[in-house]
Amino acid sequence: MRALTVFLSSLLLATTLSAPAGAKPLALTSDVVFQRADFATGTYEGTTAGDGLSFATAAGTVSYTDALGTRTWEYARWTGPERAIGFDATELIASWTADVPPGSWMQVEARARNAEGLTKWFSLGRWAYAEGDIRRTSVPGQGDADANVSVDTLVAAAGKPVTAYQLRLTLYRAPGSAVTPRVRTSGVMASNVPDRKTVPVSPGGGAWGTELAVPRRSQNAHQGHYPEWDGGGEAWCSPTSTTMVLGYWDRWPSAQDTAWVAPSDPNPEVDYAARYTYDHAYQGAGNWPFNTAYAGRYGMDGFVTRLRSLTELEQLIKAGIPVITSQSFKKGELPGAGYGTNGHLMAIVGFTSSGDVIANDPASSSNAAVRHVYPRADFENVWLRSSSSGGVTYIIHPPGHELPATTPGLPANW
């Protein structure tokens, strides 16, 4: 389970979403924008831009120490230009997909501009696929008077909203190695979620009656499995949801990849995802960008953003793209769930003919029990309100499968 950490703001944005004729428009939504990194601009230190951002020559060396020991690495770096957000943001979340073969890893950093100037650089993740080079990790204890990092989220200090930011990506490899780590995609989601206890239900977006054929996987079927990764399957909602979406695209680990999993395991691809999304500092598999970066292991484009409504989410379902959402709720607040949670991920796979949400909810007793229908208004409320994730979403799709148009008149959030 992911413990949700949302910065509360009293700033409201009055906007109108596109809605069918006669439908009541939304008058309350979040300020949110997702901006993709443009590797054709910025400052290069040993990196080269072309098909993504690649390590070309070493810009220097650095010593790095973690639980695996102390090693020297050579590095190359790209620093993006400062990018305006367009509103006063309270949070930044960076995400990425990359090829980092054994003997290499990468770090993602950001710094923000507030009324007093630029902040220091904050690490938003140290990422590796392999397990023998570094420990894949977020970086705790970075807070100061400007901001702090809550696992994977840069949170502005009270009264110091962010108006612009810079992104910095550093690629590392063993000295003298021919390994070429490469970042395929990266981006930053900036947001300001209104302080709201309830959220009005949104109008239909044209996906009513559509359900995508997403495989069903239960995290509870893995209870007690491999407790070294976040205590076992009971806490694996995020990697289980990611696995379901990867299965929909026919992009998940092979039998050879999962040969280390016990033969009695019902779905070894779930254990595999938990292992390779595990954040050693957070001590969990629910790091949001680590899950979308894991999807990148299979050639997928993946990123973390916020959606403003189920109306927006329906556009993705219409385009054949299932969506993973993060929410928290007390028992009874989401009819049909039968549980409460401080933070939980599930895959949204469609909508009933009356607009209710069809979710593959991994917090189920078996794969067969994973499909749930949740009332539209109740689901939207527990997903979007400020005490929850404020609409956090993973969007995972093959690069050749185009995303739909974003909401007209609002900043693009995918």
C-alpha cells in the first residue's frame, strides 16, 4: 500500500470541462500540467541527444556508498532549461523510462523557482534495474525552508509556491565501461490540488459501456510471499496493478525472467514486479515513478500525472488505454470495496452503461474476484479529494499507441 502524502492548498481554480450537451459542468478542479523533457535543449555534460538521452563520454567520476558498499562511477549529465509552470504549484513529480543495463544507473533531480529564487537540487530517485550495482532508492531527509521530498514528490514549503523548475538527469556507469545507459523519456507533473473534502461527480466522457480486456491479478493471492519486498503480497497493490496493465499490452516478464519464483506461486509476474519496483529507502513497492519506470523495462512509455476528473479518464479508456489510480478511503466510503486504506492502487478498465467505474482491484481474495464496479460519485470523491492522492494516475502505453487529446482550454496533463 502507498501512504499518500498530499500538500493541502486553499487555491481553487474555476474551469469548465468539455461535457455532453445539457450536462452540468465542473466548477472545481486542480491546477495540473505535465511537461515532457525536450532533450534537444539544455546543457550537456558528456550526454548526447538523439533517440532519447545517452551517455557519450564521462564528464567526471564520483564515489557512491550504499548498503552494497562504496564504488566509483563515471557520470554524464543533462540539465534541462528552466520551464515555467503557468500557475503556483505546490508539488512536482518527475517520471521517466530508461535503458540502464547492468553496470549502470541513473539519478533524477529537480530544483524549483519560488519568489525568493531557485532552490537547491533535490533528488527524486536513484534508479537501476539490476540489483548488484546500487540499491534502487528514493532519498529521505532532504527538507529545508523551501521544500521537502516525500518519497517521490517534491513538496513546496507553506507560502512558497513553485512557478518554474529545472530537471537534471545524471547517468552513471562503471569507469571505462562500454555500457551505454539511455533515458528514453522523462517529464514533470506540476500541480496544485484544491483543499476540498468532497468532489462533485463529473459528466460522462463517452466511455460508458466500454470495458477493456485487462488481465486480473490479486495481490492477496501473494500474501506472505517474499516478505523482504514490502512484507509480501498484501502490500503489493502498485506492482500488481502495473502488472495487470503490462499484461493487457502483452509486455510482462517471461517464464525465464521469473524462474526464481516458487513453482507454487499463482502469478510469478506479480512477484517479479514487486522485486523490481522495490524502493529500499521507502521500504515498499509503491513508489509511483518507480512503477512507471519499471514499465519502461518492457519498451513502454509510462509516466505519473494527475487527472482532474473521471471525464478525463474516460478519454483514455476510449483510446484503449487502461489507467492506474491512487486513492485512500475509510471502510464504507467506497461501496463494494469492503475495506479501508491509507493508500491503494487499482487499475481502471472501463465504465458501465450507467457511468460507474469498472476497476481491477488487486485487494481481492482471488484473480476471479478482482473485477469490481464502484459507484461513479463515490469513486471520484475518494480519488480526487485533497485528503487522498488528488487524482494521481499512472499512464502506461506502447510508444506507438497514441494518447487522446487532452481537455480543451486546460493545461495538458498527459
